Amino acid sequence: MISCQKVAEPVSYGKADLIDPLIGTGGHGHTYPGATVPFGMVQLSPDNGMSGWDWSSGYHYNDSIIVGFSHTHLSGTGIGDLCDIMLMPVEGDVDLGNAPSDPRERTYAAKYSHEDESAYAGLYQVNLGNGIGVELTASERVGMHRYHFPTQERGVVIDLEYAVNWDQPTSTSIRMTGDSSLVGYRYSTGWAKDQRVYFAARFSDKIQQLTVYDSAGELSNNGSWQSSKLMAKLLFPQGEQPLLVKVGISSASIEGAQKALEEAPGWDFELWADKARSQWSEEMERFTIVSDDQERLRSFYTAYYHTCLAPILYADALGNYKAADGTVSSVSFDRYDIFSLWDTFRAANPLFTITQPHRVTNFVQSILAHYQESGLLPVWSLLGNETNTMTGYHAVPVVLDAYLKEHRGFDAAQAYQAMRKSAMQDIRGSDHYRKYGYIPHDLDGQSVTKTLEYAYDDWCVAQMAFVVGEMEDYQYFMDRSQSYRNLFDPGSGFMRAKLSNGSWKTPFDPAYADHNFEVAEYTEGNAWQHSWYVPHDVADLIQLHGGNESFITKLDAMFEDTTGIKGANASVDITGLIGQYAHGNEASHHIPYLYNYAGVPWKTQERVREILKTQYSAKPDGLAGNEDCGQMSAWYIFSALGFYPVNPAEGVYVIGSPLFPRVDIDVGDGKRFRIKALYNTPENIYIQAATLDQDPLTRSFLWHWEIMQGGELVLEMGPLPNYLHWSDPDAFPPSASDPDRDF
């Protein structure tokens, strides 16, 4: 058996060496291990051929079969799609004419072992059980393959029909353009109802024989083929040398895919891999951490890596892309897509304002482009498709957050009109929301979650209305942002479903969850997990509970409740449980930080450290739940640094308990923000005292501008709580109802 040349091991790529793309590929993490570059269009990764939930990325660590290597993948989503333009090296001739429908049963499917697999940032390698060695790397729009064959028989299968349950091809094409090149496309429908991927493939050797098949069998050789399902077998002259392939892609045209190939001139695989790995090394320089704990360092830098996998570059090398209205659009900026906004608006997008300041404006421009193409801001956009997955209209806080943090390379008035239109739509229960002041459960599902999230988004719309001088709208949306009050039940202390006649829905059990969204009261969760979602006015939520003491008691009860999740149809997303707290799903992520608003920040410090310790590890199953395009990792990054954006569009970070003795953040323009945690040990989790730029820090939060101007936060840690530290109301993070709130 010929082993792959290990191009990554002899050379150090700095902090990129700490990235382990296999973290999250096991358990319910749903990440992929393949090669990509930061926010790149291509994600070249192995596929196992399975269609179960845990194979949403195409790959799961517990599998042992590879059916091919495709060029598009989703990172950590709870629904599967993509896995487009699959290639698989084969030794000699294989029969595709009678290929089984199950790709795992086809002759070219190969077993593999993790002992023969290596995953690095920008490079993936595997020695298949049949003796073929595979190396993969990528540029922004090109996937590069190098295949080593155990004999001189060299072949490649191109599978454009490859599909699992959630995605099916509708039209495919292959056309020869030279003796070593071909082009084509794959149109498909699935989660993305109208997906289009054009490709251009170039090989390092001449194609000796090309045979194309569809579902009826072998097709006549006329140099150009089109069918709903195409597969091709390519044979190359016998030889001992490796076979290299580079594949450019585009959502707009074959010409765009061909233009992409200019990103990968020549045939020097080491040069390509070095460039990809160097990009990751440069990206990792955003953080410099002082720590001897290698496992925590691997967890941190891999978490940062995961936040850089979405959104992805969507405009092709010609500046074109398939737009949300089905047309081909052209832009002069970097157009991105795959916005998992229900997840990422909470922490990943706020993190980008620190780590990706050069991309934030383009992210917002991309979101506004979706609005111009479709008439509404995206909810969950997937390669030119609105999937309408999950609740809320959470592009709104992303746009507001960017603007307030001075990423203003877009028209504020136009952005406000887009935000307002999304808030005034008559779909997704929002018409009922406006009529009743809440969503009646007898009129629409997920009624509680939708009401709470719409109320928060309304607060964001109100802030943007204030910015552009629409004061009547400002007051209207501020009033609407209190709609959460209509579902608070003072008798139980929970947010509960209410019917259109104003009565509570009964029976009620706060531990009950239902994954049937048409009848569920809460989205992928229960009352325990969703009743805390008032991030814009936690102070008012505390008053609804009867004050700080009652609020703290209720929070404690959540983390200590041993009832478990009830309901035969409860969502599989409810994972990472600590009591009723579910860290494996995003709706819970802000909850540990709410203690700060009630004057007991030491309880936040305690809970945050517990979550960091128990819900993350540097192992394939090291994520408590779906990665969800960076959100699970963004929580880890913020919390390991020592703060978190409870209200993700406010520019406020609530302080928790930092994981490392010292972290330096490169915030741009030659400035660095340093977090020093004195006496920080696994036992010393409680903050005793704090200074910011050598002055006493008398509040339990930071402003965004304080971080971005550079400086030093020093926290003195100890083994016991300092019950008085930040216990005074003047130290509490701001809330909308605070009379002297400094927004």
C-alpha cells in the first residue's frame, strides 16, 4: 500500500497546528473534516454515503466507509444538504452500468480507518483500504486533489447523481473541453429548493477513456451529456506518478468555474497546501494565548476555526452568483451566503465584529442583497435559497449590531426599510403577533418562542429607527418589544402559550417538549429553556419574577432540576443538559450570564466554568450539540475569553470567568486587548477584583469600544466567591427599562 506523502507534518504553521478539524465530527457536532480556507466557497471533504441526522455534513466519525470526496459541505447544521460534485479515485476499470442505488454498496466505495486518516487546517489525507492514497486541499473557489495508486491503473469516478435523502439532483451535465479537462453542472433540490453548482475540472494527465452513464445505463460518446443523473468513469494512462485534479466551482456559470481555476496555477500540490495552511495560520494570529494546557488550546483554536467556516464566499471568480430570485446577479463586493441566523446572531455574528472587521460590511451587504432579490431579509439563507428555517427575523440584530459598531459601508436608510419590512410581514405568524400582541397557539405553532424572538427583533428595529430619525416608528417598535410580557405567567414563572381568546393553553408542563413545529409551544426545547429570552430587558424580566431573589431562585432551579425532558417527540437537539439547561442548543446560550443582572455574578462565573469544562473537549465528540455554522464555538470563544454578548446587538459583553491566564486579542490597527486572569487555576474560578486599564472596574460588563480601542482587563481570581463584588445595581449590565441606560 502506498502511503500519502504527509506534507503537513514537517512544517510548522504556527497556531494553525493546534486546529483539529476532527473535533465535532463525532457525537452530534455535525462538522466535516475536509479542506477549506477561511470563509471559502469550497469545502472539499469525504462523504460516507449515509443519510441519518448525524451525517448532516456528509461525514461522521463513527463511520468506516468513504464513497467519495465532494466540494460543498455544511458545518454543524441540523439539516443536511450540499455534498456536490463528488470525485472518487478508483484502481482500474469499475462497472457503473449496474451501480446499486445505495452508494455504500457500489464497487468504488472504500473502507478506511482513522489510523490512516489525518485532518489539518486546509489539508485532509486518507489512505483508503483499497490502497489508494488521497490528499485534499483548497483555495477560495477551487478544490485540489492528489491521488496515489498502489498499481499503475489510475481512474476517477465523477458522481453527479450522488444524493442522500435530503437532496436530489434535477439536472446534471458533463462536457469535454480538452484532452484533460471537462466542465458541467449539478442542479438539485432539497433543503435548498433550487441549488446550482457549475464546475470545471482539469487533470494532470490526459483522459484516456471517458464513459458516461445515466439511470438507463451507458450513454453514447458524443463529448457532451445531459441527464437528471449522470455518473462518469475516467481512465488515465498507466503510470506510477500521482494523478492530480483541480475543480473550480460557481453557482452562476461554467465560465465562472473555469475562471476560478486561475486561483490554482500549475500542479504543485505542496504549494497549494502551503498557501491554504498559511491562510489559517494568519487567521489564528488574531489570538495569542498563554497556557500550558494543550487540550484547551486545541479546543480554543479549533473553535475559532469553526467560526470561520460560515458564511461562505458565494460570488464566483467573475463576481456572479445565483440570486435568491433565481436570476444571475453580479456584484463588486465579496458576496457571502449560508447565514444560519437563528444560531449565529447570538454570538458568532457579534464575534465577527471583533475578529472579522474587514468582512462584516460585506456580510451585511450580502444580507441586504438577499433583501433586494427576494423582498425580505434572510431567515436562513442557503446558496441563493430562503429555507425559512427556524424562528424570528434575526438578520435584524446582525445589521443593527454592525451599524452600531461603526461598520457602515451600507445605506442605513435602506437597511432600516429592509428591517421594517421584515417586521411587518404577514407570514410566519407575524400577522397574528401584531394583532394580538402575541402569537396565539391555536393559530400558529412554536407560538411562545416566536413571540419572544419577535419582541427582541422589534427592539432592534426600534434602535435602527432611532438612528435614522424615524421617531414614531421607534416608539411603535419599542412598544412591540414588550410583547413578551403578554406570555409571562406569574403563577408559574414561565413564558406560556396563550390562546386567541386570551386564556392559557392547558395542560402545562415546563419540562415537556415537542419537535412537531406545528403543535409545539417552543422551538426545539421546553419552557425551562425558552422562558429567559428577553435579552434586551433582563431587568424587566427580573421584575416580572418578583425581584432579584425570586429570579435567582428560578435560575438555580433550572440548573438543578432533575425531571429530564418529557415528551415522546422531544427534539434530538435538546442535548448538553445541566438540569434543564441545554447547552447543545442555542436558545440556552445566554442564560448562565443572567445572574449578573441580579447581582450575583459569582453564580455566572460558576456556571460558565462548569459548561466550559463539561460541554467541550478536544475529541471528535467534543461538542455538546450541533456546531450550527459557528455558534457553538463562538460561545466557547467568548466564554473562554471571559465575557459574552447577552444582548447581541447592544455592544455590551457581560463578564463571566476567563479560562486562560492571559489572552491577547489583535483588534486591528496595531491595537491589542489583553485579558489577564491572575492566579487562574481550575479551582480559582471566581473573580475577586477587576481593573480596566489600571482603573477599578466597578461594573460586570464591558463595552465593545473598550475592547476595540485596545487596553488591558485584569481579573484577580480566587477559589471562593466574592459575594459583594459587582453586587450593587450600578454594576449590573444595562437593560432597556433602565431609566439612566447609556445606549
